[in-house]
Amino acid sequence: MTQEAKRVKLSGRSLNGASNNVQFTENSATKSIGYWDQDKTKIVRLTNTLIIHYNFADQEKPMNRSEADKRDVGNIMSTFKSLGHVCQTSDPKEKVLDLIGSENELRAKFQLEKGQTPELFIVFIMTHGNKNGKLTTHHDEEFKVYEVCEKLKTNPVLKNALKLLFVSACRGNILDEVTQEEHDTPINLIEDAVYSKKLDTEKPDNVNATRVTTDPNCENFVIMFSCVEGTYSLRSEGTYLVNSICDCFKELDKDVDLEEFLTRIMGYQHDPKQRAKGYTSTPEVKIMKRSRTLTIVKQCAEKKYNDFSYNWMSDAKSHLLTRKAHVFAASNEIYQSVSDELNKHFQFEPKRWKTLEELKDSVSHESGDFDGCVLICVVAELVENENREVCAKINGEKIELKSILGISIGPTTANWVGKPKICVFLNTNTVFQSCSIDIHQNYNETKLSISGTIHAGLLSIILPQANAVETFMETLNDFNSQKKIERATFQQFFFSLLQASETNGKIPPMIVTTLQKTLRMRFPPPIITECFTKTTDGNKKPCTISDLESFISINIKKLKLEFAGASSRGAEVEVDEKKSSILRQNATPFPTKAKKVSKTEEEISEEAVDTVHVVSADVGSGKSELAKYLTFFAQSTREATCVDLMTIMYQFGSRFNWEKQQNSLSAFVQECGEHIKQELHNGSNGVLIIDAIDSLLEDLRKNVLETVRELAENKVPMWIFTRPKCKDELLSHLYGICSVSVIEIDPLSKEKQTEFLQQWGFKRVQIDQFLDKIKQQEAEDLISKVGYLAKLSTFPDLAKNLETVNIYNLSAHIVDTAIRSYLNKQKPDLESSKRIEVFDKIKNELAHEACNYFLSTQIRKQNSIQQGKKALHDLFFRYPAVEVNGTLAAYLFVREMERELDDKLETLKDDAKKASLERMVNFQREILTVF
């Protein structure tokens, strides 16, 4: 008896297996599944679907899979029959291989006329299986996925077809449990099952779970397995994979590229209801290079499923915004170029390792609790071994990629469960001088953990060509220059890399993934605050970041309902541009777990409808970063546009055509995009987020406020971010038009200060000492705002020697960092000498402002600002990056008036200000004493 025959039913879920006979379905009204190369005129004209399935009806349970097989076949038929011919077979192995390998037989089966060829060929295989690609038939035969691919590759009728192969079959005896989530221990399980939570790192049974082979070594192939190598594939009222594919297709609420469609399928299979008993199957996808891209058109108007994008939050809704990058490269030049790009575009914290042992230890053991993502980049010569596995050749030894990929999954680590693990392998001929790769893991649910299987979350790309590093860098820079990073996902970026790559000898370029969430290239900003006070009609209430997300979600939900009333089902491909906007409709979110918020959804809904939200906060409070974060949140679920008025209006405001339908959100957004030469999201059916309205000169601000008023009259949902000085003017323009809620950012509590510094790698003991020292020296205003605290976290040696930390130096660091950040944002290409000149001018004028603050004498002339001259330092003072009061004012004053301090202190009558200056003088003298 086979190993499969010993297996017992999984608590109401049995294992994989399929139906007899041959059936042909003809369709009188065929629809297209989608279109090619993002061009709606290039419709997919012929799709054929073949179901290869075996039901083992004469076997005892659990080998008998008749019931699940019948459901699967019926499900596939009902889902795909309108797209083209659907055939099924349960013939013996040789007849099936002859069918898919023979042009004549395949033409006869699908009634293809002479010269007619399918553009898309979909194959489903549902049966029992085992390790190393073995599949079985109920005719007591074995065959391999490899054999199926070889036949498909050589059939002339399929030469130019995109071939999608879905394999629903077991690949081993490991039960993939859901970790870091409360579940009862599964009972009535397979007698010889290996539980994934109990895998041992010294002898892991899942060593092949991350194996990468060169199969099928042919373009235009995509293979999706229902589980990773070594694990069980599950079924319950049909197989998990087939149910997920059909449900995902039927519930597509917008046009999606193939990469997103496959990611969504994996998301369906990881849905909470699929893993309710504490286990599931982790699907795996292998994508080869393709001659053209496929977009699958939406099938329904109403959103029915979960949000598919990674939200950078733990299950307990704690933010996980830091990210690590581990680079293994022999050449320092290669390391430097790769790491610089990773840091510049994605804020990864790169580290270079010279041995794989170091890399393994770092990935497995040094991840921080607040890390939300890890990237592993290996630059080495890529070769194939005798088992057709892809290897990295280091110091003459072939190291299988699976041993490198395996360091990021269980049982090697529990830290990365549920989080994206991006792996990039780039070929090079540079010689390495060292190599090395080798307890039971505890998976604990904490407020910073994400539940999931140990095998999910990997996204890997292999680029074998000689110029792989150059291809990677050029494609990344292309994405950046064309602003694709703002909206693209890593899956889409990897596909572009795949299309730009070439086969090298026996190794083809490929993507292998188990990542069930779309991972956007534009990561959320790592600085946001958590606590707010919301005022509506004079009533003040505390609220959280989750509340703000809920307000936006209600805005989106209301827009969706209004928009859906005017839309049709839109399941077929439409070339008519008048209907194309309907096909682009995005989704609305619902959380994987119930959110713990302070208000009921009904209360939030009542408050959010027809409300403009005004976020008012002082400099350093994280206002702009909050605007970016909420834009990131909204864009993952629906159209949203963030307009940074400081940048756009300062440079282009005088050119705006304010008579040009400025009551139209679409026109306003389009014109903003035209001036900055960047296509902004068309927010005609979305949320508008406006930042820095208070940075504008009076005439420009008046025009923008009039536009805001007209948009509010048209019930456009808006979030407007301003500093307090402009709040009343803004409210007066909205008076009587709509309900307005004012949201203020609260000062950071000690708990939030501690949590924030922990995110940046500081230990709890260090944090407590640092915060206590700041309090003792009466400089709490330096740590009460998240923007200032973020700048302090980058102070050199802050964590190493607290005894030498001086308030004067900390203040200087905040001011200098704020000016540099401003210059980097406004003029990133400013030449060095000019940058120094502008830096010094800004700092000197800040010192003059400090004198005004303490002495109430207008030392600084502000004529240039009133006249609107476009000098960088003038814009800085209209919208300063630091607030000149308190501790920072004292630092600037002492720095400016060093020779006259004693005289100035004697004339100062304000006791509080005088005391702050005296403290700052002492801090300065401490530094001078040391030197």
C-alpha cells in the first residue's frame, strides 16, 4: 500500500486526489479572459482549458477523492466555460501525454481549425502526489510534472501560447500549520504526518521547500502548485487550490495583471476560513519569462474579498515599518552600488556579509521585532547541478539556492513568519573566497507577530545572465525615473526584470514565490504618530491611527457605493474608453482580524460622511509623514491622490489656470501632474489628500482655498494638512459648506517615545536612561514630537555613551538634520558649494529668529518673503522645518550671541526664557571643557 493510502482524514478535510471519462463543453457565447500588453484592443482571442484529474473512486477514504474531484471539475467548468473550450480527461498516463504532446490530437480534442492556435492554454492537474514532482493516476501509474511540461513545450500548436499549469496534489507529508496564532492542536490527523511547528533545524524535513530547479526551462510557462515541496495539499468541499482559483476569478473587482491574479489566489488560500483549524496549504508559483503580458479583466462590480496588499502591521495592529537588507557580494563596488540603491529607494538598512554563515546567522537571529520586511541579495556565479537545481558557485563549491532561501523560513527562524522575504540572485563571474551554510523553534504570538505558515511570504528572482547586476540596477532606475515605484508592486518589478533577462546556458531567468500579498515598491514612511484629538462641532474626542484609517475607509466605501450605482458588471473586455474607467475600479479593504478601535463602525460612518478632515499640527509632529501614510493606506484600496503644495505651488503655482474647471478634482490633479511632469493618480472617484496648504503665499493660498471650497461643495472627500496658523482661514472657507473635523496630533507619551526608539533598534535600558536624562535637563520639547525624535535617533553614538550626550549637541543635530532634509527634498541636485551657502544662510536666519523670540527685536528683514522671491531660504521660513522656540531657540540664540551672552542675559526679563538660556550656556560650556 502506498504512503497515501495510510493517511487518515484531516478533521473534515481530506487530501488530494480526481473523475473519470472524457467530456467536452462547447460554448455558444465566448468571452475573453483579458488582454495582452496592457492594451485593451489586444484581446485574448482563444483560451483553451484542459482538466487532467483522477478520482480514485475504487479506493477507500482518504485515497478516494471522488466527492472533491466532482466539485472541482464542476467548479472549473462553470468558471471557465464562457472563455473557451474546456476538456477533461482521466485517461492513463501515456494517453494523456500523447494528447498534450500531439498537435493532431490536441486540435481534435479542442476542435481547432487549421491554422487556429490558442493564445492562452490552461491545464489543471488534480490527483494524488508525493515528493520530487511525482503524481499518480488511479490506473496505478506514476508520472511527473516535468513530463507534462516537456510535452507542452514541444507541441507546435502551443508554441506561442502562454501556458498556465495548476497542480493540485500533495508533495510530501509535512502538515503546514498556522503559527503565532491561537489554535487547538489538530486531531485525527495523518498517522505519519510531520508537523511544521515541530520541525528541527538540525534535520529539517522541509529542506526542499525552497528548492529551485531549472524546470521547465522554457519561456511562456507559469506553474502554480497547491503546496510547497514536502507538504500536504488539502481539500474540503473541493481542493483548496481549485476553490481559490475559481473564487478569485469570479470575484475580480478590477483588471489585474497575471502576477497580481496569482498573488490573490495565494491570498485566498491563506484566508482565515481556510486555516480555521490551524493548518492550510502554502501555494508556490514559478514564473518563466513571457513574450507578452497578460491582464485579466474584472468579473464583478462589487468587492467581496479581503485586501490583498501587505499592510506593514502585526495582527495586533502594531506598525512594523523598519526593514533589513542582507547583501552577499565579493566585490565591494557591487555591494556599494546595490546597497546604495536599496537604501535610497526603499530605506532598507543594508549589511554586507562575506560568508554565507554570517548571512544565515544575521537573517535568522538578528531581525528586530519591529522589522516588517527582509531582503536577501546574493551576487555570485549561478550554475546548475546534476539534479537540475540552481546553485551559487562559491570558492569552487556549488551551494544550492534552497540552502540560502531556507534561512528565512521556519524552522530556521520564527521572526519572519507572515512577513515578506524578498530574495534576489544575480549572476557574476567574480570569485568568492569563502562559503559555509548549516532546535526546535518556538512560535509565539505577540503584539508584533503576524500569523501564517512557515513557508509563506517568499518572493525570489533568479537572473542568470552575465550582466545581471547591471540589468537589476538599470531596471530599478527606470522604475524610479518613470515614477513607477509610486504605484508598482515588487511582483511587477520582478516581472520587468524577468522580461529584461536572458537564459545563461542551462539556467533560465525565473521568479519563484509563495508571497500571498502584493508588496508595493513604495514602502510606507517609517515615521508616524499614533494618538490624536478629533474635534467636530466643538466636541473633542481622542482617536487612534486605526480610527483615521476607518474614516478613510468609510469615505472610500461611500464613494464605491455611489460609483457602483452608475456601473455595469463589466465582466468582458471593453475597448470603449467611456467604459474603461469602470474597469479600473479599485477595491475596498476589510481587515483580516476585527480592528480594536475606540468607536463603533456606525459612529465612524456617521462622522465620516460628507466630512472634510483638517489635520492641524506644529512642525516636527509628523504631519507630512502622516499624510504620506494615509495616502499609502488609501491607495492600497482605492484611488487616492496626495498633493504636496509646498513643492507644486512654490514652483508652478503662478502658471496654474485657475479658470479651468477647478471645481473638478480630476482637472486639479491633472494640472498638478502636468507641471511636475509626473502622472498623478486621477482622483475623480477617489480621496484627495492636500499637504502644506499653509506654505503658500497669500494670492496662491486664496486660489487653492477657493478650489478646496468648490471641491467640498461637490462632496469630494478631502484630508487637508496644515500648521495651526492657517487652520482658522481654512475653516472659514469651508464654513456652511460641509461638516469639518479638526484632527490634532497629540504630544508623544513616554510609552510611544519608547516604542518608537525600539523600532530604531535601541534597547529598553538605553531608552529609559536617555529619556530620563532629557527630562532631568528640562528639554522634553526635543522628544515630544515624532519628527524631532526621529532626528535624535540618528544622532551619532546616541546608544553607546549616554554620559557624553549633551543637549547643545542634540539641538544642533536636530536643526542641521532638518535643514539638510529640506534641501534634499526641494533641491536634491543642488551643487555642493551652493548647498553649503544656502545651508549657512538658513541657519543664520534661524538664529536671527531666535533673537526675535528672546529679545522681541526684529533683527531679520522679511521683505523678500513678502515680495515672493523664489529663494530657497525664503520658502524655508514660510514653511520652516524646525520651530524656533523652547530648547531649539535657546541653542540658536547661544550660538549666535556667544560673545554678548552675559549682556543679553542681564536685560532679559522673562524668567522662563532666561532659565532656558542659562541651561543652554552651561551645556555649551560642558562641551568646551571637554575639548
